[in-house]
Amino acid sequence: MSPSFKQRFCAGLPQTPPELDLQLDAFITFEREALTELDAETTQLLLEEGLPESAPPFLNFSCYAAEDINSLREFGDIPAQFFPLGQTSYGDLLGIDTTTKEVIYFNHDNNNQRILINSSLAQFLECLCIYQEHLHSDATVSPLSAIQKVDPSAAKPGTMWHTETLPD
């Protein structure tokens, strides 16, 4: 049996002294009632696995209350078919397009341009693990080829993973 997302993600965390609890393994749990807008597969993944409170590359996740989501929609911050999951470190809203099931974010520095992260939540979770494992390994090559095997669309120019995995 292969490890769950949470097990694999936590296994890829950097080693820290036991007395230094940075809570890198803290996960958000979701309630079924908060996920009614999502398809069954996505809902099941979020209920079973949850999301880390934070993950490289500089992503932060939250469980938004229905009234918070409605406020974001009323003020025009997000379209009706967008289900928020968190933010990038730059404050860009990150979530799921409920029509396409894609994980995306809106680049507020570029007129809220829609940026693809992954084609589905399952592929996003896999790519988070790949990126995490790469960061804490001795690998000298970009993880982009591994990400491309999981989700070819997510490795194209203009996507988050393509931008984050380019060599310096």
C-alpha cells in the first residue's frame, strides 16, 4: 500500500531537532458541509487528506467559512465558480475552479490573471510532494520533468510550477 499524501508530504519535511516544533506537519481538516460546491473526488481527497497549513513554494492553506466565500464573491474578489483553498505568499488567492476542477491562482499583480497550478487536486497533491521531496534532497536537476509526468499541462510556460522550478 502506498503512503497517503499526508504521510508522503510529512516524510519529505526537513529534519529538525525534536525540541524545535515548527509545526511543519500541521494540516487543515475540512468539514463535508464546507465542500458542497466541489465534485465527489475532490471532496473525498480534502476530507481524507486535508491540506498542510503551509507548503513550498510559499503556499498557505485555509478552510474558508461559507460566509467568507460569499463575501469574496460579493466584492468581486473571486468568480462564482472559484472555491478558495488559500493564498500564495504574495497574497494571490489560490483554489479550485469548480467548472474545470483545475487548481489555480489569480495573479493580483497582473490584473488577476488566472494561473494554472494543476489540472486537478489529486495532481496538485502529487506535485506538492514532488516539490517538497526535491527541496530536501541532494538533487541538482529541476523537478519540472517529474511534475510534467504527473500533469503535462502544469509544466508548460506560464504555469506556477514552470515558474517555480526554473533554474536560477
